[in-house]
Amino acid sequence: MNTKIDVLIPEEDIRKRISEMAAELSEKYKGEEVLLVGILTGSVFFLAELAQKMTIPVEIDFMAASSYGSGTESSGRVLITKDLARSIEGDHVIIVEDIVDTGQTLHLLTEMLIERNPASLELAVLLNKPSRRKVCLDADYVGFDIPDAFVVGWGLDYDQKYRDLPYIGVIKE
């Protein structure tokens, strides 16, 4: 198999947009501390860049979650494979995710975190694929809306490969 990857979003555009998102968050939460909750594994690159660009105190924690069921369809439940290391009650929490596709897992995860009584809960995503949405889920901060294509780079993978690409690309076989 000869894999070709076409650049969809260049590195400079990604870094610029993340800086803009960090500025928006820093302004909104000025005088506060926020907890960035990265959803493993794809969010790591985005979360690191976002945290570095923010001008307010941030804490970082991670969760790993998946929806499960028979075949390729979600059962509507979320399996938490790594939970937060501490309580979020009373905290300003920002879920940081690499991409929102169908939205099912992230929607259910958001509902679970709301039950833990944070002071606020928002969602920051690098990529948004609205054409694939199966549930009502709108991110508060979106890096880029993208078409329905399989993308890699900046944390997103294909069979655990290409996460480290410094751009968002579309795989062409």
C-alpha cells in the first residue's frame, strides 16, 4: 500500500488558531484557574499547545473513554478506561478534544462530568466535523470545521500512525 497524505490545514494555520483560542479562554477566565481535561490519546498535541499559549493558571488532567456496543454502532454508554485523578467540583473545566465526529461519546462524557458539579464546563475542539453529527453537541471553542474526510496529524492517527505530523492531512490511498 502506497499512502499519500494531502495537507488539509497547514501547521502555521493550526498554531495561529490555537493561539487565538488560548487568548479567548484566557480572557474569559481572567483571574481564575482552569482545569484542562484532555481526552486521550488524540488531544495531547492540541492540549499541550493550548496550555502553553494560555496566560492564566491551568491544571491538566486526562480521561480516556470509549462508547461500546456490537459492531460499529455505539451502545449509548461510555466506558471510562482512565478517569480524572481528582474531583472537579467547583472547578472551571474545559474538555479538550482533537475532533468531534458523531459526538456520541463526547456528549455522554460531558453529561457524566456535569454530574460532578463543576463551576463551569466547556468544550474546546481542534477539529469539528458537523456533517457526521448524530447527537446535538456544539463545542464552545472550535479550531476548524472540516469536511467528511479521514484526517491524520496533530494527534489524530490511522492505526496509531501519523499522530506526529505537524499538519492536518487527508489520507489518499
